[in-house]
Amino acid sequence: MGGRHATAVLPPLFSPPSAGVRVRRGRSACVRERAQAVGGVFVRSPLPPGRAAEGDGRRRPGCCASMRRGGCAAAEAGGPCRQIEYYSRFSPSPLSIKQFLDFGRDNACEKTSYMFLRKELPVRLANTMREVNLLPDNLLNRPSVGLVQSWYMQSFLELLEYENKSPEDPHVLDDFLDVLIKVRNRHNDVVPTMAQGVIEYKEKYGFDPFVSSNIQYFLDRFYTNRISFRMLINQHTLLFGGDINPAHPKHIGSIDPNCNVAEVVKDAYETAKMLCEQYYLVAPELEVEEFNAKAPNKPIQVVYVPSHLFHMLFELFKNSMRATVELHEGKKEGYPSIKTLVTLGKEDLSIKISDQGGGVPLRKIDRLFNYMYSTAPRPSLEPSRAVPLAGFGYGLPISRLYARYFQGDLKLYSMEGVGSDAVIYLKALSSESFERLPVFNKSAWRHYKTTPEADDWSNPSSEPRDASKYKANR
């Protein structure tokens, strides 16, 4: 995504319609356009109501009932809810880091990017907006959740204004860029605001395992959608906004083609160290080791988004420092170093952060990634009084979503009494680093509607049976 004067073809972002898939005519110019190849980009034909993609074999849930739950009774008569239902029938089109890079490096054409985003962004918004309405009514009624819904609706409607506007008009491209920036800024506080709604719900209605499972499932998908949404917007605004970051002139949008992993590790460590020293007055030292199996004795580099990697590393260093300082405070031997090992193989780039902070019990590992289990006091939402995400307990689950977004992962391994190892896995090849995107379909709908079943494994009883009464008579 170079200059506006460049002309090129975007990599195949959509698959061409399969033979036998009928394209509806006469609905709108949008429908006709999606059936055509625009700038070399084939766009999927729309699907009839309630019908999944060919070969899927599943019916997608209808809109009206769920949309009315969100307060939109106009679904049948047209209007925004009708549009949301329409766009939610399309599956988002995942891109690879290589596609982002190739388009931005050699072929950047603002018109092509505009033609893609004016369809893809509403699709991604509509998919998550439909899913929001499957949450429990008591959660949807929280003011914070309603505020987030209003932001998404406003952004969706603003993007729809460009549904049929021609990219040949230079004012359209400039205005679209401004709208993207406005939408991105509007969504800046989505994570803490939604978190506030979850806290309000938990405080009023308590903890229910089934509801918690649904909220966990939803928030993982909702926040992943948000990460992908901002990724698309950032690439467009950075490439065509006219401003080049002087600190990173070689970046392609937000992607570094030669991201030096050790440098990002040290940068994240120094930032976490500064905060640790401000609060505890001390901080553990860092030891970094690299093992490059592909190119021995050379620094490990990868095509990646440095801000995503920094976010993950900063969260892990922050946790390791806090645990280490609190466990070893006052001991003569001082504070053990935090050790980081960076390895590069044929398929994976792995980063392991090891500390001696005492670890956590095995039964608590999964809770560290659960949005409903945070025991931190309610934080302030005022920017002047709070660090983003501070106190919500969302650092680890959001970091794992960043890792999984491009087909990686983040895992924790703990030895209680000693310490913990946190491992970030990333794809070594940019061609394999495809976006992992949530899709609103029958499978997703079924997840929210399925009632919990009895556990098919034994559970310890709070009142063990008295085995003495089962003794055989002698």
C-alpha cells in the first residue's frame, strides 16, 4: 500500500465466485460490483439469506431476532440493521503479512486499497456486530457495552457512505482517509470500555460458569476482530496519509521487513524496567541469548509488526519483574536476572522469557487468560489517572490474541515455587502468517445457544463417601 500515483494490482484478496454460485442482480450497485473483478481483485458474490458459502453445508443464523435484541426493530423494513445482516453474510478475507508487505512495498495503489477496504471493513464490522447481540441481555444492558455498540454502528454507517463512490474522484480518496482516522480514534477506548461493562455485569450478577465461557469466547473473537480492523486502517493511513515516520523510514506501513527481534526485546524490557523502578525502586537485569538455526551467528530478523511484538513482550516482562521483585525483596543474594532466549527454525520463531518469580499453581494457569477472573480493583477510565488496561487483568489474554492473530501463540509454563517460562511462537515465514479472523456463522451462533452438559469425568466430592459401610460382612 507507496504513492498515490503508483498503479498496480493488489494480491488476490478474495477468491473468485465458484461455478454455480448465483449472483443476485438489482439489489444495489454494491452487489453488482462485488460480482466483478475490480483492479484485478475478485470479490465474492453475496449469499442468499441464511445460506452458508458453497461447500460449507451449514445455514447461517438469521438476523432479525438477534438484531431486535439489540434494539433494532427496523431489520425487516431496511435501514442499518438490514445492511448489517447483508454484510455479515460475507466471510472476512484474511491477508498474510507477505501480502501486506508486497502490496505496500512495490505496488501501492490508493485506489485499489480503497476499493478493497470499503467492502472489507464493513464485512468485519458486521460480523462482530451480529455476534455482540448473542451476549446475555443483562450484559448488553450495561451502559459501557451500549456505548461500544453505538461506536460500532456509527463507524459502520460512515463506511457505508463510500459503498458506491468512485475512486476516480480525488476528494473521495482524501475524505475516505479522514474517515478512517476518525473511526480509528473513535475505537481507541473499545477495550477498556468493554472491560468496564464486563466488570459491571460481574459485580451485579456474580459469576456463572456457562455465561463466563460465552463471554470468554466472545471477547477473544471481538478483540481479535478489533486488532485486524486497526491493522487494515493503519496500513492504509500510514501508506497514503503522506506522513513517513522518521524513526522508521523503512517500515511498510506498520510492518518492519527486517524486524530485529533482539532489539524489540531490549526495548520492551527497558520500558518495563522503567515502570518497575518507579514503583519498586529496583528491577531485575536482562540476559538475552539468540540461536539462529537458519543462519548461524547472525541476528534473528523476521517480517512482523514491531508494535504487536512489543506489546506482548512488555506485558511478559512486566509480570516477570513484579513477581521476581516481590519474591526476592530483602534477600541478600539480590534479584535473579530475567533470561530471554530467541530462536529461529524453519517454521517457527520462538521467544522464551524465564524468571524466578515463584511461579503459579497449575490450576491457575488458565485463569490468567480469563477475562472474568481478574481480581484487580476497578480501575479508572480517565486517561489522566490510569495506564491503558491497568487493573483489568487483560494484559495476558490480549497479548495471546496478538500472537495468534498471525497464526502464532503465547503459552505459559510454570513450576510453582521456582518461576515461570512464557513462550511466544511466531511464524518464521511471512507467507504463512495469515490473519486468524472470527467468522459469524452457524457454528459461532451454536456456541452461544448450546446448554452446558454434565461433565464426563469424575470430580472430587466435597463430602467423600464413607467407605466403611461398604465393607463385606465377615
